[in-house]
Amino acid sequence: MTERARKTPGRRTLLGAAVLGTAALGLPAAAQAAERGRGHGGGHGSLRDLPVPTVIGHRGASGYRPEHTLGSYQLALDLGAHIVEQDLVPTKDGHLVCRHENDITGTTDVADHPEFAGRKATKSIDGVSYTGWFTEDFTLAELKTLRATERIPGNRPDNTLYNGRWTIPTFEEVLRWADKEGRKRGEPVWLYVETKHPTYFRKLGLGLEEPLARLLRRYGRDRRNSPLILQSFEPGSIQRLARLVDTPRIVLLSGPKERPWDFVESGDPRTVADLVKPAGLKWMASFAQGIGPTLDLVIPKDASGRLTTPTTLVRDAHAKGLLLHPYTLRNENSFLPADFRRGTDPNAYGDVFGAYAAYFATGIDGIFADHPDTALLAAADHAGR
């Protein structure tokens, strides 16, 4: 699909979503729902109806609240994010919960619970050694005794204000929340759901795809036009999900020299660099509707961390009919390309609007953002050019 053929909303639609999400204008709820409906594909649930560029609340609004909490998800939605992301890992008794990693050492207060001191362990996960506490060693009831905390307090000290406020949500709780919010708003709430370390968990007898598919069917999000996108760094997980449900699917792509872990396990020699070539893109298009590359695959950085010339990935992926939702843009200097950092404080905000403009100019279809309100304003700027 060409850039011109893709549906792009007007400046007013995107800016309305960004501003109305704050409720700063005090408009009636019905008016807010009507405006936001235009920003979510009018409630039709079609992947191609999403605004371009789509703003995805990365782990919720993780720039403002501890990630993967109902508070973070709610704020992302209230700020106007078009989609809210969840990462899924299992409990010992097979429940799917929302954590970026199964290692919960840095995102909960588990270390403060003496009753779980004996659960601390060292494990190899996708070839990397970790020491800490892991969701697969806890029942759901045990996990619910913990409270969520800010993952990077050094970068985001203000977020620690919310430490202990929320528990770890189950994915089913998120589905119920999304349905409730959708009824209130008069339009579906889009979710973006990642299977984490699926090969690792399948070896433990805790396969992610089957229980995920059961929940999607139970909550009516298993169809081609469902307001939900499935994602994984393991193409095999996306292929397995494609056999179970018709929900839209995205293959995540890390650094060019990396190999998906299911490739490592199966002996497939291909790297991400192979997958972003036309043949690899054609292969992924046979079972997925898009890709989620790291931003460096769209615009590489030089040795000093500054942006260089964009690659042909956007053009090549669009030629195969694939959407691109790269990850992740954050407001703080320490996370920005060097040419958009301002001042000497690594945790101060840099010229993130300049960074957004550079990435949006490549023709990407959306972006993961820790600060979705900032991303929406940048998307409005882009649409108005």
C-alpha cells in the first residue's frame, strides 16, 4: 500500500484526541466521546481505520505512572492514546498477568516481603542470566499480595509517588476494564498485547498462546476486525496465534544482529537483518499484518548517537502490505537521539518534538510512546504539514 493510499486523519482529529483526553476543556462527555470516536477508527475495530500515525501508550502512560498498572493504562486512555499496550507473562497456576518481564524484582515490592525471600532465584531466560523473583514461581493469589513500583526511579523519581498504589493486573482484568471503558466512551478501547518469552514459557508447560486465545474468544476479541493487536518478538508465537484466532498480528524486531529466540532454539540462522530484507518481509506478511521494529531500524544512529539517513524499511514494508509501529520514543534526554538532547540533565525533557518529526517524516504508521499526550501533539503537527 502506498503512502498516499493510506488513510490519514486531519490535524483537528489528532489534536482533538490529545487535548480532549485531558478533559481540560470541560466539554460534555458525549462530545468528548464523539471526538475521540474519530481517533479510534469510528468504533469499527478495523486495523486500517486507525489514525496515521497511531499513538500507542507504551505499557500505558509509563512516563507518568508505574508501568503495566491499571493507573497507567487509564491515564494513557484519558490522555488520548489510540491504543494501550500490555505485555503478558504467566503465573505458576497459569494465569496471564501484565508485566514487561517475568522478573518482577524492579517493578514490585517483592523484595520487601520476607515470606517470599526463599523464592529468589537465578535463571537463564533467552540466553541471559537474571537473579530475582519471577512470576512463574508465584500463584496469582500470591502475586496479588504485591504492589507495583516504578521501574526506573532514577529517571522518573516523580513516578515513585505512586509506588504501592496498584496491584499487578491480570489480562482478564484489563479486558474487563477495556470493555467497561468502551461502554462509557461509546467506542472500543484498543489494546496491544505482547507474548513475552513464549518459547521459554512453553518449555515450562506454561504456553502463552492457548490461554490468550481463550480469553480473546471469551471477550469477543478474536476476529479480524477486533480492536486488539497481538505482538511478539518470536515469529513462531505469532504464527501459532494466527492458527488460533483472527486477531491482527505484528512481529516485533530488535537489533539487526539479533535472532528471535525461537530461531535460536530451532536452529533457524536468520537474523533481524534478514527479516527486514524484502524476502523476510514477504515471509512475515504471510502471517502478520505489520512489524514493530526498533526505531534504529528506521533511522540508524552514528557512533555519537545522532540520527543518520533513514533506511528503506518503511518503503520496503509498505510494498509488502505491512504496517510499521516502531518502538519506543520517550521525552527524557537520556532516551533521545543525541541531536535532540537539550542541556546536561539526562532526565530533563529534550527536543522530543524534533525527534518525532524526524521519525514521522519516514512514513511510519504509528509509534510506541511513554508520554502519549506528547506523541499526539507531535502527530497533529505532522498531519498539519
